[in-house]
Amino acid sequence: MNTDRDRTGEGPGNTGTDRYTQPHPHPPQPQPPSPKSAVYTAIWDFEARDGQELSFKAGDMFEIVNDFGDWWSARKIDSFGRVTTGFVPFNYLARAESIEYQPWFFGKMSRFEALSHLMFAGNDNGSFLVRISETDSTGFAISVKTQDKAKHFKIYQSDGRFYVDPSPTFASVLEVVEYYQTHPFSSSDQLKRPCIRKKPRPENLPPSTVDEWEVPKEQLSLEKLLGSGHFAEVYSGTWKNHTKVAIKILKNNDALKQKDFQLEVQIMKRLRHRHLISLFAVCSSSAPFYIITELIEKGDLLNFLRSQEGMALDMESLIDMAAQVADGMVYLEAHNSIHRDLAARNVLVGEGNVCKIGDFGLARVIKEPVYICDDKKIPYKWTAPEAIGLGRYSTKSDVWSFGILLYEIVTHGAVPYPGVHNAGVYDLVTKKHYRMPSPASCPQIIYNIMRSCWRAEPEDRPTFKVLKNELNNYQDSVCNYSGKPHS
């Protein structure tokens, strides 16, 4: 069993639309059209941390040299016409004529993240933001603070026109916002001040070249031990005395095969997604080997669910977190990668309760749909019967584990199969065909999703894409405020 508790990762991720979150270096996702012909404006001040980066002030103007990844090479042009070139975090810049430059635009995020932003101190009733809906990545939504909740209104688009109510319609999202700042919605809500937005912290390591991952250990300092497992110890630390990171130190380096370490690194390099932990760098020139990743201060989902903050979450918020995990697993599924140890202990929680899947120590990229493994270190209560009995791992065995994870989430971290010893779970599930009953207060729809994950035949279980859609449909059904459809 892999029990490493990587407390790594923070911040919403690295999609091109995720403008106001921490940048991550060079994700392999398709990039938007080159901005080289456009002039960009800085939204916030930024102070360079080393000679590769450029310092700048809000309002400074840039020409983009290279827009690959999340750190762009740019030329800064000052008021005297002087030009300097270096790396800048892409999410500190915006084209002045774009919606991204508006103070109320927050990029791609979920309902729960929007609520978290709106609940920041200083936001009054009527504070609002516009976001790209995570359940509908092509659509916009308006989120408005009302007491201790948020209402979410989808901005529809038809024939080039935008609208919230069928009438009136507008030529742009900007016109929609301007109109409802002076006119109420049908529910009497009115947009007032834009939501206060926290300045992002670019806490990753900008590359001098896109393929540079190796850093010297001397640049890293270890601080607090966050967790220890069979394969590694995980520490919080800093890079160059100013950037917070998580440092995973691999154990048993004498027995560790270099190719196994390089395989894990290669997997983490390629798998870049908003709900997966992102690799920053490695130290592999000497033992012990280090893997350096982003840092999440809230730690793993299991302990978070059992904390006072986690226990206070309602069902809607819990299912939002499950949907985030499903979203990350859709990405793994699409990239022919299996996790093999999906559980609440291996999901990490960041600001705004953004969930990221961690601990890829057991992950393997597969070309065939099934990966055969004789490893006996098995988390029995989370593992599909065909994986325990036959060593057959696939995305469908991950689906079984997701059903157990969903049980953990809706029970605020309860132990699965209560009262049953680990070794007894396999016989209970395979010979007696036992499945856990519905947890107290669990919606029937959610329990039905759990049961679909636990079907005996792997091919009968849903895909993660189907699971994500079902969870999103549930959220839509409970978030239908004021009789309006919502994102």
C-alpha cells in the first residue's frame, strides 16, 4: 500500500482560462493563439525573485516574445522607451481590450470556489464575479453574494447575443454586466461591487528553458515534516529562501531503480491539469532523490473532512469536491493513466477548497486497457476485487476506488466497511456480494452513483466522464435558484 501523504499543491491550476491562479511551468495542453501581435498590460505589481524574471508595476506594458506555458518571455517597455526582457507570470497580464482585464472576471472556477471568493472579508451583499463555468467550459456565469450564500446565473449565448433572462439581450458579456449593475435580475438581485480578488502568488519555478527540471539541492531548504509513508517522506520547504514548495524525499534509494524514478518524473511532467498536483522540479544527481511540487497548506482531504472546517460543509459543497476529483480522473482516463491508490488520503485541498489528486507513486501509463501487477501492498478497502484477486488494474478499478472515495466524502471521512478487517473485505465483496449501505443523509442519486462504481464486472462500471457528468447534473438540480437554469 502506498501511504505517502504528499501535502503538495495549492491553487486552482493551469488551464489557459484560469487567469487568476498560480502559474505552473509548461503544461502540455493546447495553448491559445499566439499573443505576440498584442500588447499586454500588467494587472498587479510583481517583484523578480532572480535574474530570469522581470520586476514590474501594475499598468506596465509588454510585448510577448514567447507564450509557451505559464511563464511568458516578454519585453517590458517603460515610459522612456527602454526595453528589458525576461520571464513574467502569465496570470499577471491581460490584454487591455479583453474581458480578462475586467476587475470582475475570475477565469475558470467552480461554484464552490466562487462562493469561497465571495465570502472573503470586505465583500458585501451584491458583490459579484463573472467566471467560466467548470461544468460548462465554454460558458460564462455570474456569481452574486447574498447573505452567506452565492447565487449563480448562467449567461446564455445564442446567435451572437448574450443574456441572463430571455430579454433583454446584449452584444457582449461586458454589456450584460453593465446592464445588471443598474437593473435588478428578476429575483431582485443587483450587481454592486466586483468581488475582492486576492493577488496570486507565482509560487512555482520559472524555467530558463522549457525542458529544464533539475535543480541543485542547495537551492532547497527543508522545514516541517508533513508525512511519511512506505516510499517517501514529505516536507514543506522553500526554494531560494522565498518560494514555498513541497519536497518528497524518496526512501530506500539504494534499491530504487533509476528507471522507476525517471518513469514517475516523466508521468508527472506530462500530466498537467487543474485538479492534479503539478511537478516543479527534481533533484536526481545524487541520493536521496527529491521530487519538488506545489504546496497545499490544508493537507489531505481525509483529515480536512474530519476537521472542524470540513465537518461544517453541506452536501452541495461535499459533492462539489467529489466532482473536482472526478474531473481530474477524466484527464487521467483520457491520457491512459491509472492511479491505483485513489482515496481521500491522496487528494489534497487548497485555498477555496480546490481539490487536487496527489500521490502518483503507484501510477503507471498504460498502452493496453489493463495493467498486470503482482504488488501485494494493496489498500484492500479501496481496491477493486479484480485488482486484489488477479492484479488487474485499469481505469475501471480506479472507478471502484472513486466510489469508496465518494463514500468517504459524504460521511466526512468515515472508514469504509466499518468493523470489517482489511483481509475480510475481499471475501465479503466477492463471495457474499456485499456492498456498503447508503450513508445517513446521502442523497439517493449520489448513492446510486456509488453503487454503479461497485459493479462486479469492470466493463459494467461507468467511465469517469460519465461520473463527472452525473455529479454535475446533481449539482445543477440543487443549485437552481429563482427558477433560472444555472451553470
